[in-house]
Amino acid sequence: MNSDRRTFVAGNWKMNGLLDEAKAFMDAFGRNPAEDVVEVGLMPPFTLLHPMSERLAAMGISLGAQNVYYEDKGAFTGSICPMMLRDSGCHYVILGHSERRSIIGENNAQIRSKMTASWLHGLEPILCIGETLEQREQGITNTILTEQLAILKGAPKDVPLTVAYEPVWAIGTGVTASTDQIIETHAFVHSELQRLGHDARVLYGGSVKPENAEEILACDGVEGALVGGASLQADSFMAIVKAAAKVAS
Ligand code: PGA
């Protein structure tokens, strides 16, 4: 469920950004120029959440984290719990990003636990799903997406949820899926979500940049973008937000 159906442009900074860089970014970006039609969100590293939170709120920008642990507190050295994210001003948390699945080895069961803990404490997950190139070439894209979305089975329905479809082969590679692939896969993701009883907003991610943003955001079923590399510079992120505003209005 997502009551906010504005186009959502979310910036995932991954493991990038120091305090000075964050300040320079906020100085250069200014306010969200299209707040009525586009929601803008930023997901900086944990260390920047609290320092950026007040100013981003004043700029009309939502804040999110890139990961969370599912326990509430205790002896879990190095982990961050949902309440800590809320305390730092977060509304969103990215879950199941392909870099965490492939590099850290996160599995669907762990992602499900994190999702449940996030809802319990009022965070909105941005659940990332997507197939590898090998899986697409084998023709099993829909099977993989179905498996990844199956963690929603039995979950409460009246919870906030955003889904990001990110073909793994398009992340950080400069290669984007074709508009036909995007439209076809988003239609499938929407139908799966409907079958599971979740009316989530669905974003596209993977090498979204100023040059291709308008074309991608105009695709049927695409309700926003999860932007990695191009969200690190204020001018390129702003160009994507403006493209979203143009498509939305
Ligand atoms: P990218 O990353 O835009 O750099 O491809 C997208 C993501 O990983 O969310």
C-alpha cells in the first residue's frame, strides 16, 4: 500500500559521501522544485543520516537508510536497528539491494525479517528485486522476481511499501534495460504485487541518468526511479527530478 502516488525519485548514495560533500550537495541542490508531483528521497550512508535529516526535511526531501538489522537492540555489534533509523529522521529503508544480496550474501528470509521489523517501527521499505544477466538469458526473469516477491506472502496488507525493479546487469554498468523490457517487466511486477494483495509503488533502477530519465520514467508502470551514481552530483540528480516532473505534469 502506498497512499503517496507521486513519482518518486530516490537517490541511493551507497558507500559514498562525507560530511563536507553532503553539505556541498545540499547547497547546490536547493529545494525540491516539483514537490506537488515528485517526491524526492535520499539514502545516504548511516553516518550522514542525522547530520542531513533536518536540512533535507526543510528542502522537501525524504530521508532513508540503505539497510537495517531486524533485532530491536542488544549484542549485535555493528548493526543498526529500525528505531535508530527513525531516531535519525528516516522514513525509508532500502532492503534487498542486489549488492547486499551478492556481496554480503543476504537471502530472502533475512530480507523478510528486516521488512517485518521495519514495518513494526514505522519505516517504509524500498524492496529491491531484479534478475542477473544469466537469469534473463535463461528466460527465468519472472520466476526470479516471483521468488523475491514471495517474501510478501502472509505479510500485512495495510503497510507502506515501495518496490524497486533493478535488473542486476543494469546497475552501475551504464547499460539500461530497453523500454520494451522495462514496460513488460513492470507489468509483471505490478500483477504479482496485485496477486499478493500489495498495491506498492514500483520504481525502476539501473543506470538511470539525465540522458535517459525522461524515456524511462514515461514507461507504463514506472512510478519513479532508484538512482545510484547519478544521485551523487546535485546537478545530475536535479536533472532527473526535472525529467520526472515533466513526465508527471
Ligand atoms: P546505478 O545504481 O544508478 O548507479 O546503476 C542503481 C542502484 O543500485 O540502486
